[in-house]
Amino acid sequence: MEEVNFKNKKGAVVLDTSLFVNPDVRRSFGPNPTAALEKFLLLAAQATAFEFYMPPSIFNELSNFIEQEKIPGELFVYLHQKSPKKYELTTPAYLLYELVEDIRERINKGLRLAERAARNPEGRALDEIVQDLRRKYREALREGIIDSKEDVDLILLAMELDALLVSADQGIIKWADKLGIKWLVPEKFKQYMDGLIKKTKCLSFVEEEGEAAG
Amino acid sequence: MEEVNFKNKKGAVVLDTSLFVNPDVRRSFGPNPTAALEKFLLLAAQATAFEFYMPPSIFNELSNFIEQEKIPGELFVYLHQKSPKKYELTTPAYLLYELVEDIRERINKGLRLAERAARNPEGRALDEIVQDLRRKYREALREGIIDSKEDVDLILLAMELDALLVSADQGIIKWADKLGIKWLVPEKFKQYMDGLIKKTKCLSFVEEEGEAAG
């Protein structure tokens, strides 16, 4: 069982933008990104036994989707912006093999797709071929892989803080899993927050009892 | 100045296949891969203050180019086959950012090349277009990058042994450099070996003098 020591160290949670941006996953929080973020912050304010983090690079992405001025500024005290200590952290060397092999296969697949498009089957419109190429190429080379510094920020920050990582990105989850990072899909996060709030109340009660007894 | 302590620790050198396979770089060792490897082993036998390593994955690659039965088996005692401790070693986390950003740019470039080939300029033969695509795609996505487990083996083994890495591969040299690994281009390696042999003799002399005095 995961243990959270209320007095010494707060449980940490690292959040991806998908939680607020993806319509399917933010539904339980709110009808639009701004409402969803505000709802989350209100819940976070109650789950004081836990700390919530977002890498600044991810927060910048989120900023494009929300109207920050509509959310009371004081609520942002419940969402820490912090980058991982990228010049101090280390990762297991065997990950390099997995990353390099994964990319190698994808690159080869990309070339096969390109050749097929260049060999241009007759009877298909050029624009259709190019559209199709773009879609398949992106699918083959970008999906299920960590492919941006924002992705790396999320994984390393969760690693550094021994935090729970909440993301809908399959590439991020795959690599978090390889590194032994706790992860949760955003669909379950609203219920998880409700659980955290209950746990916070329970821990406060135990602490007060302890102080009364001591 | 790099210090080699003869009594405690031997200087280590990690070798890539290019030293024996690439005609331009093996010239100073021999007219063909087998002769070049034998010549190297004869020199290595004299440079006893140093240890020479090759990851087994790299040795397997080399095996395709040499006639092992033509080289006296006892000479192979001077070329250790060893993999890096990939499950114990760690690499700086910031490397992940560099690798991911590098790959991202290459992937985007690959798509642009694919689109250009698919848009198939009139008057060019299809086979010519595909040939051209293959060459440019490989250049964009594979050159100057670590793109195989053999590459990772070389870099990690040199890191683990604090060894000099001898390779002609620009991708390997680039990453060795980022990690602070000593490296040398194979063109200089014959002269370097001559230097190692001189150094070995000098160190043996100093040691004998020391023993005589003590």
C-alpha cells in the first residue's frame, strides 16, 4: 500500500494538460478548460495533504486553452509550477537502448510510407495521397513515443518528486511505466481527487487526536 | 594531462569496427580488414599498459568482414569483448531532452522529404525519385545520431571504463562529446598506438628502476 506521511512529506501529483483540454477526459471537472481548471483548483484546495505540480512548459501549453483572468488568482497557490532538476537527475542507461530501437523501427516505417506515397497509385488525387501520407507518417513516428521536451518534463518531474503522473498521452504513460513512476489516466482523476480529499480529512483527524492524546 | 597509473589501473581503449572496415581509416593498419585487425592485435600485445575493448555486438559486426581463422587465436587475448553494465549505469537526464528534440526535428524533416517525393515532379522517372528519397531520408534521419544498440553499447562501455573511444561515426562522436568521453578519430589511431607502446616501455622502465631502488 502506498503510504503518505502527513507530517513529513506530502503526496505529490504531476498533471498533464490533457486533464483540462481533452473534452472526453475533462468532462467530470467542467464543460470547458477554464471551468475544469477552476473546479480542479477548488478541489485541490481541500486536499491539503497533497501537492499538485505542473511543469511550466506544460502550463504554457494549457494557457492557450484557458482564460486565466476568469479564475481567482489565489487558487493558483494550489498548483505549483516547477521544472525537473534536469541537470542533476539521471536515468537508467538501458532506457537509451529502448528509445533508440523504438525510433529506429519508426524511422524505417516512415521511409516505407514515403516510398509508397511517392509510387503514387494512379487514380488517386495528389492532395488525397499527401493527406494520407501525413496522417500515417505522424501515427507511425509520433504516437506512443515521448517526442517533445514537454513530455520529458512531465516524466522527469514525476520521477524527481516520486509523484503520481496524470496523463492521457500513451507515449508518456509507456515511459512512465518503464521508469516505475505511478500513473493514472485522467478519466479516473475526479474520483481520485474525491478520495484524496477524504484521505486529507482522515489524516487531519488522526493528527488532531494524536495531539490531544500527546 | 591524462594520467595513467601503471600499477593500479590500465588505460582503457574502446574500439568501433570502422577502424578495421573503412578502407580510408584502416590503411595504416593493413590492406584488408583481416590484416588490419591482426596488425592491431600485434601492436596491442606490446602496449601492455593499456587494455583494449570491443562490445560483443560490435565484434559481431566486425566478424562479417574478417576471416577469423587467419588470425592466431592467442592474439585475441589483447582485445576484450565486454558489454556495458546497462542495468547499472545511468546517464544525465538532460540528454533525453537533446535526443528527443534532435529526433523531433529529423522526423519533421523526413515528412517534408516524403511530401516532396509524393508530389512527384513531372519529367522525372519514378525509380529516380524513390532512390533520391531514400538517400535524402536516410541522410536526414540517420546521420549524426545514435541510431542502433551497437552505437549505445560503444558509448556506454567507454563511459563505464572511462576509456578512450575510437570511432569514425559522427553520431557516436557527437554523443561521446556531450558525455565528456575521450574520443579519437581512427585516422590518428595508428600513431596513437605507437605512442602507447612507447609509453608502456617507459612506464615499465620507471617501474623496474623503482623496484631496484626500493
